[in-house]
Amino acid sequence: MDLALAPEHRRGHGALYGGLNNGRIDLTALRGLLARGPMPRAADGRLVLAVDVSPWLRPDAVACPDRSFCHTYGRGESKHQMIPGWPYSFVAALEAGRTCWTALLDAVRLDPGADLAAITTNQLRQVVTRLIAAGRWRHGDPDILIVLDAGYDAPRIAHLLTGLPVQILGPPALEPRHAPPSTLPRELPVGQPRRRAPAQAWRRVRLRRSGYLGRRAHDDRHGAPAATARRSRRRGTGYIPG
């Protein structure tokens, strides 16, 4: 880019785009070069990596294949929109302090319906392997810290990265929370209970925060059952059917 935009060459952005369209980039060599380049570290010298998904929005590229609808936040008007583009998974090295400089180490385009945890695990494994090969991490150094946000399955990624000198930092999976007992109505009328037959199955479980939860099953909820081979479980202590 510096050569294409230098004044003495009298070239503009068109020359840069032409070089990208007609040229070739060795991705393996580029990824190795990024791993050997200047690397930001935390205050204690530890390598800290962050992974996140960010879309490359191209709503006007109607002729480009494999676009998917990307969820965008806000866009300056306090509303969420679905805009065509390509979602990418980025891995960057973080730096402590006020500057918060980052160094991008890898980027992978996500196909529609891709397994985010599997792709992220493979991407992180390759990045960590390249950092070790480049001498950025040696035996005796603190483990590489990998930071995830709430959109990742941190326990699964930590299990899949077993054997690498890494530590996973991510929020735990949030379990469903229930309202306090004082704000819950004692009875939730559904339809017309008096006109229905008695429940064929009933289950009551104790909740951690909100007392008890009852569950009833009626065969006549929508009239006569169409599938006569279905059965309901009346007793047991395992999984609640439904």
C-alpha cells in the first residue's frame, strides 16, 4: 500500500485494487510473518489473545457469492439490522494499559451454519502453534491467556484445546433466572381449565430460587389426539418430558 500510494509513483487506490485483484497472497507466509512480528503483551509479560466475530458488511456487492445476513448493533440509530456481508473470526494479541494496542494474528471467514466452537478451536490451535514455533512462548513462560466473550462455549473450547499451554477466560453459561416468589402469581390461568379433563400426567419440581414448579399434561388440550401411539410419563425422577 505504501508503494502504490507514494507520490513519486503517481498511483492511486485503483492501482492498489488492481494489484489485489490480479496478484496473489501467500496466506501461510503471511500468517507466519504476523506471528514473528512485534507482539504486545500484558504487564507481566504474558501473551493475551482475544477472539471475536466481526462482520465485513457489503450490502452493495450483489454479485459476490456466499454472503450471509450479519446482525449489526445500533448503527447509530439505536436499532438492530440484518445487513448482507461476511462474518469473520479474528484473533488478536492484546496489550495492557491505556493505549490498548492490538496485533491481528489471524482471520477466518465463517460459512453460513458453521460450528463456531469447532472453527474457533482450530483457529486458536494454529495461532498458538505458530507463536510457539516463532519463539514467542517458551517452556517456563506463563500460559497464554485466551479471552472469550459470552457468545462462545468456553468450557467446550477449553476441553478441545487440551494439551496446549493456554488458559481460557470467558463468562460462564448463564442459567435461567426466575423472579422472586413475591412477584410470581399463585396461579396462571391457561385457556379454560374447568372445561378440560383432568391431567393425565403431573410433575412437580423444586426450583433453587422460586419455590416449586408444577407441570401438567392434557391429552385433550387441542381436542382428540391425532397420534394415538404417544404416551405420557406419570412417575420418575429424571428428565421432565416436553
